[in-house]
Amino acid sequence: MTPPPPERRPATVAEFGGGRGTIPPAAPPTIEPAPSLVSAYLFVEPDGGVTVFTGKAEVGQNIRTSLAQVVAEELYLPLERVRVVMADTAIVPFDRGTFGSRTTPDMAPRLRAAAATAREHFKDLAAERWEADTSALLLREGSVVHAETGQSVSLGELAGGGPLQVPVDEHAAATPPVDWRIAGQAAPKVNARDMVTGAHRYASDVIRPDMLFGRVLRPPAFGARLVSLDVSRAAALPGVVVVQHGPVAGVVAPTATGAAKALGALNAEWTVEPQPSDADLYDRLRRDVSEADPGRQLADRSRYESGSVEDGLAQAHRVLRATFSVPYIAHAPLEPRAAVAEWAADGYLTVWAGTQRPFGVRAELVAAFGLQEDRVRVVVPDTGSGYGGKHTGEAALEAAHLARSAGKPVKVVWTREEEFTWAYFRPAGVMDLAGGLGTDGALLAWEHRCFNAGASALRTVYEVPNQRSEFFPSRSPLRQGSYRALASTANTFARESFMDELAHAAGQDPFVFRLRHLAPGRMRNALEAAAGQFGWSSYRPGDGRGIGLACGTEKGGYVASCVEVEIVRAAQVAGNAEDIRVLRAVTAFECGAIVNPDGLRNQIEGAVVQGLGGALFEAIRFQDGRILNPRFSEYRVPRFGDVPHLETVLLDRKDLPSAGAGEAPIITIAPAIANAVFAATGRRLRSLPLSLNR
């Protein structure tokens, strides 16, 4: 049966992915400002353990562990005594979503302040009990201890089983990074054993009593219109219910196999209109700027200008121009979209869904069914990756429509082909760059014009007296949206590839040329760290090999990459597009004070491997509204054999606030590879994915 709304009975932590004890019922705020009471973030169990509440979702970034470290640090608790409940709209505080690398810079300080407030509150309670001065008290292993008398009292006893109705003190004295004992250290991944053994449950693993399995009828092409639908064959199958509810037409059946069979038995007739293909994509993106919606163009257009580009180019001894392009690529998450929807007899809707925005999905469900927010609950089990691709609630809406008609809980799990076809893509883009060099090789002018990809990392990180950067939104032929690092990958690829061209035109080493135009600071430090680890100045690649580097910044992180590539001659002869092999990749990364070095290193290496896909293999092909490569057998992603020797340099800046690390490390691998290919072959590759045979 459906769990009743939280105001009707307490909910146990075990229902939401692990832990123990009882969570006091609490209505989450429906507005963006953060709650003001400690009780919104922390609950102290009778045994002194602590349950933490956050609206962030666990999508493989291991944020459950690092947030637990933050709280354990301030409350002087062993890490294993902190449990984190995530992304349940009926229990946790409102949160905009897990995106933009904002969990560490936003949520970690909030939890740190709440925990530090709780720590001081417990010391005050103990001081009152013992008539002691708080300066003589300290926290140790879940208790407040009097340093002189040895008296102690557990946090559970002080809390008394009730909520901590204490205002969060934003100025509570938090432990400085230089004194961290639990935060700042490598910590074992929470629930790691269950993940390794397969016991851990994800969104696609959710099972409810009497649950049915649903599949949704999809058109054969984008924009196709349904002319007629014959459901007789499907409806005659045992246990099958054909559903046409609101915008959703589909089937439900007792098994996933039965639902797939029933879907295949539907006889639908469609009309399909001619649509663009990827053959003329980049010309279209340039051409359709003037046709883009004026309101969106005004809102999204981004421009930065300093000095006069025209004067700088006119004064230049040499002017270079180049165009770069990136295709649409798929998020290709390990777990496709999945959701289970369950309606209670009184119309209360509970949905378990793999999403990065539980409150956003709740808002979609509220709008779709005309419900009040307190009548909809969205629970996000751990989700098998998102990369910005699971901001929306398609599977949740489909499951809810099917479940309402079927009268039973319904699970919808997208097939891999559905994920490749009906999810949104990373935007394609075209970037036109121009640069002017003085007689001494100094960069006098810089212009960067980006079409469609986006404005992230649009402005150059280098010091140029005359510069202009501008983003032009275009009418996209495919649905597009957020992807890890947004447009930073596209704009950094163009900028760092072009900087290499300018360096060679100036007759300078690419590393030296970049340093010449970088002010002292975090970006320069990251570049020098990567080059130093790589041994750039003395590195001598063998025949058929080349080295390249690139640097950039995104979401408060500073990254630099150095790579060595090998040109596979046999592949060229055979006409095989996979002609570039990355042998070694060094990444230096700085994101302020590091909370969990092992977790950070995993994030960086994962981003680099994912970046290899966009750099060398991935591109969505489409024609007449159809995706032509909607499965892994046709859409190439990195494999084990593609992974180079990875070296990671962590720059721990304990004097700076912690920034997120999920996105920035992906942005420099592609231009570093392109620059290494030039060093090996003398050929400039300006389109992703990179190939000497295209």
C-alpha cells in the first residue's frame, strides 16, 4: 500500500535507502530560502547518532560521503554514526536540484553551520546541567565531556528525542580546513560494500506491492502526429491494460516482458514531416540565429567586450581565424530514466524516480494533475548517473499517468533506445575565433563567437587588451539541455585549440605562450602543476606521437591537462576512424579546500574518461526526425581499452572555500588531445569528435 503523507505518520530512514531510527515528520518548505532551524537539517538519534537531511540527490558523485564528513567534523562524531537522507520531498528541505557543481559550495556550508550550531547548543545544555562554563566543555564520540571533571552526557540524551528547534547560526565557529580531522581526509564510500555486491538499490530497482510494468507509445520521429491507433491485439493479451490518459498512450502488464510485447502489438499510424539532418547542422545553427525567438535571444545572449577588437586586429602583425564545431552528444547514463508511481485511495501521489531535481519533478506532477504540493511526494533513490540529463521528469509523469488509469502502482523504465532518442542532448555548437599577434608574439586582439552551444566559459582566461566574446542562441533541430560543464567543453575546446595555433604562429612553445598571457593566480598555478607533473619542458615523444596541453576554469574549479597521443598508422590505412590513441593524461585540479581527496580524484578521473568520449567518439547522427545511432552498438563511448594512464594532481587550497568538482575536469581533455595530434602530424583538427580520417 502507499505510504501515507508524512504528516500522518513518521517515516523511517530504512524506507529511503539505509540507516536506522525514526525521522520526525516535517513539512518541507516550498520556497527557495533555506530553512532557519537546525531541525530541518539534523536529527539526533537516542543513541547519539545523527541523521542528516538534504535535498541533493546521489547520482554517483559520492556526495553522501562528503556531506557526512562535514557534519561528523563539526559534531566530533565517527563518520559511521552519521546517516544522510537525501532527495525526499516529504522529509528534506527544499532544494533547487543537484546540478551546477553546487552541492559542495552550497550544501556543505549550510550543513556545517547547522552542525556547528548544534554543537554549541549541546554545550550550552550541558553547561546548564552542570553549572559549568562552556569553555571547559568539548565534544567527543557523540557526547559532551567536561575536560576537568570527566563528566559526560550523550548528545542523544541532551536532544531528548525531539527536534532541534534552534535557529541556524550562520556565524557559528566552524572548524577551519587546516584543522580538519574527518573532512579533508580520504573516507570510505558510504554503502560501498552494498554497491560492490549488488545489494544497493537504485531507482530502477524499486518494487511496490501489486506493481505493474508500463511502456509508452512513441512516435517514429520527432514531431510525428498520431492519425489512428488500433489497440485490439494488445488489449486481448492476458493481463494487459491499454492506457490513453492525458498526453500518454501506452500499456501496462504484470511483467516487463509482457508490457514490451503489448507495446509491439499496438497498431499506430503516424504522419511524419520532413526535418533537418546532421549533414548541414553547423550551417543551420549559424543561419537560424536570426530566426530564434527574440525573447529568448534577448534573455540568453551573452557578450563581453574590452578595448577594441577591430583596432587590435588592424594593428596586429599577423591575424589568424578559425572555426570549431561540436556535435550533439547523448548523456548515456548507466541507468536509463526510471520511475514508479503509486496513487493512494485519497488521491495522494507518491513517485520514486531517478532525477536530479526532486522538487522540480514534484512541480511537474503538480501541474500535470492539478494537485496541491502537499499531495505529491517524490522520493529519489540513488540514481545511476545523470550528467545534467535527468533534470526533467518524463518517466515520472508517464508512470503517474499509467498508474492512475491502471489503479495500481506502475513502473516505467526507459529502454536504452528510448534514452538515446527521447532524452535531450548536449547542444551542438559552432565557434568562430579570431586572434591578432604583435611583432613580438604578444596577443593583441581576441574574438570568440559561439552559436547555440552556450555561454559557459565564453570569456577567455587570458589577458588580452582587446577582446570580445559573444554567444548567439540558435533554433536547435534537436531537443537540447544541460550536460556536464554545459558549454564550457565546447568553448574551451575552441579557445585552447586556437591558443595553440596562435602559439605556433608566434613561434613560441604552447606552455610558455600561455604563461605569457596568464596573470599570477589559480589558473596559472594549475597549468604549471600539470606541466610539472607531466615533465612538459623535457618530454620527448617518440615517432608517431605528440604532446599537447590545455587549461580552463568552470564552476569555481581550475583545471589543466597534459596528454600524450599516438597516431595509429594501421588504422589510417584501414580507413578506421579510431586513429588516435591517448597514452597518458595528467590532470591538475584546484577547487579550494578539498573535503574528500579520494572522492575528488574519482570525480576527476571519471570526468576525464567521459571527456574522452566527446573528444574521440561521440556524436549523435540524425535525419528526418530520427536518431540514427540510438544504441551502444552504434554510439561509441569509451571502453576500458581506451583509458590512458591517468595521473591526477590535487591542489588543496585550505585558504579558499570548497568549490564543486563534478564538471570542470571534463573541459580540457579534448583540446589537449587536439593539440597533441597537431604536434604529432602537423594537422589541425577543429571538429569533435577528433579523427584524422574525417
